[in-house]
Amino acid sequence: MKYDIRFKPKAVRDIESLPSRIQEALLGRNAELRSLWAQSNPDEKNIVAKQKEVNDLRARLQEMSVKHRLQARGVLTPEQQTQVQGYLSDTGNFGPGYGKRGGGRGMGMGP
């Protein structure tokens, strides 16, 4: 089934505004964590503390994502909400390519 959900430009801007500062901080903390692990004698206390920072940032990002998704649903018309619900149920809530799969053998999987 094809879904044609059209958003107003302001709604698109609101939906697409991502929490980039947290993403940048997460990238930085991950780099710092890799650096700590790369040391010849890694310090357990520093690694555990840095991993906690990474986990906290990931949790904040996930929470913001959930809130953002709920806000995005709030700007949809009832018809658009119905289309989104249909789309999510067809794709298993993960987007195109992750939904209901065919039972074929696929490339290189048969005689």
C-alpha cells in the first residue's frame, strides 16, 4: 500500500529539527571512550564513568526522539494519523524494508 502523507512546510521544519547538540556530544564522548580503551593500561574508573556519560546521552536522545515523535503526530490531521498508523503496522514500526518479508530464497540461496 502506498502512503501519501503531505505535511505543511512548517510542520516539516518542526519535525526535522533534530537535537544536534546532544548528537555531537555523543559523538565526542564515544571518541573519548574509544581513546580510553586504546590506552596500553586502560583505567577502569575512567572507562566506566565515560560509558555512563555515553549511556546518559543516548537515553536523553531516545527520550527526545519519543517526545518529538509524539509532537509530530500532534500536527497531523486525523486522515494523516490513520495513514501513519497503517504505514507503521505494515512496516512493523521500523520503516521501509523492515516490514513483512517474502518467503523467497534470495540471491545465491538456491540451486
